[in-house]
Amino acid sequence: MDMLLSSPTFVFIQVLNSISLGMNLFIIAAGLSLIFGVLRVINFAHGVFYMFGAYIMYSISKEMELGFVTGVVAAGLGLSIIAIVIERGLFQWLYDKEHLMQLLLTFAIVLIMGDLAKIIWGTDQLSVSYPEGLSGATNLGVTFYPTYRLTLAVIGPLIFIGLFLMIERTRWGRLTRAATQDMEMLSALGINVPVIYVTIFLIGSALAGIGGALAAPINSPTPGMDATIIVECFVIVIIGGLGSLWGSFVGALVYGFVFNFGSVIVPNWQDVFAFLLLMVVLLWRPWGLFGKPEREGQ
């Protein structure tokens, strides 16, 4: 705490750490929020998709030596394929079911995919190297800062802008928003709603895989890493508002700042601060900062 008050450079580094962490979490949480916003499915398996993305990154960049960028692309494509299989095989039967049924099914997917990951990659903690050219530090004038973390702080906003433009500025985005309001009417107008649903689930799952791939050099792929990330993502989307892209972005930044500065102010209590913030938001606005109260029947 004394260092926080006496060193502007240290504060600056913690601000960058907060943004970097928040933007990596945003990539993952945005997929979770997008799936809920359109499909109205609480995807508890989103964390295990993130874990598979990290493992795919390890296989592509470390075992096959095909490069970091190839690993990120492979993680996104791999989770897209998994998403299509799961959505068409299982999730399409859940859209009119209660949330408890959705949670039970997605938790079963977590158990199955978690064991599958142990069979394929084992139970040891694996390591992924930083990409070539991003392993050093960048001179920011007042201090040096890890280049890779700085890159994450830039990638997050770029993905946010891309998602925002896709949802708000394209015909497909308008159809997607319409599907959240009245699926029956949209279907009656001749729009193929199942295609919209599977595409949204694919995009959301691919974001989880890409987020896992990008996090792999920092958070080494290991069994059980999905449990931590799914809790963090739920905290973020609940604070920001389930189904809100802006909410996921702001919620991720808030979580990053609370987590990093909380660990400095009271070490080992950063998670407590995050959950205290969650409690305050739920008491003040149960639907989140950018969410909307759910209408009767939704």
C-alpha cells in the first residue's frame, strides 16, 4: 500500500496490468455474454472451451512448432467445430427449457471435456512460450513493460470494436438482435433462425478458444483451469449485465482493476473485493450496469 502511494511508476504499471488482464478476460466473457444474450442459454461449459483453446495452442505452437499465430487461429477454428457439434447435437433442444436444465447439461459437458483433456494432454502443467517478437519489454518512456501484456491490452479493444460493428452495423447483426426479441416472428418472415443460433454459439465459443490461446503463455495450460475462468467470467457478465457487449467490456475492466489493485492493497484478498463489488452491483442493479430487466416470460 505504501508503494502504491509513493510510486507513480508502480501505479502506472498496475494500471497497465489491470487493463491487460481485463482485456484478456473480456475476450472470453464477451463470448459467454453473446451466447446468453441471443440464445438465452447459461453456458457453464464456456470455461472448458477456454481450457481447450489453451491446450490447442500448446499442441500447435509447442509440439508441432507451427507458430503462435497459427495456434491462435487453430484454437478459434477448433472450438468452432466443437461448438457446431454441441449446438446441433445438444443445445438446440435446450432453448425452451428452464435454466436449471441448461446448467445441468452444460455441467455434464464440463465433466466429459475435462476428462477428455486429461486423456489427450495428461495431468501435468504445460508451458507455452511467448510469441517471437513479443517476449521482451517495451520502453514506454517512464518504464519498461512486457510487450505481450501490452499487446493483449490492444487486442481486447480491437475485438470489442469488431463485435460492436458486426452486431450494430450489419444486416446479420440486426437479424441477431431481432432473434432475441421474437424468434417466432423472425422465423415466420422466412429467416433461418437455427443458422443464426449456431453462428452465435460458434462465435461465442471461438472467442473462448482464442482467449484461452492468448492466455496460454501467462496461465500455463493445466487441468482445472476452466473452473477459475468461468467464475471470473460470470462475475464480469453479471456486473456488466448478461447479454450486453458494453457490459462485458466495462465489467472486464472493472474486474481487472479491482483484482490488481486489491492484490496490492490487501494481498490475497483480491477475489474478496471482486465478489464484494458483485454484491453491491446486484443489490443496486440486479440486472447489471448495462443490462436490462428481464421481461415476464423471457
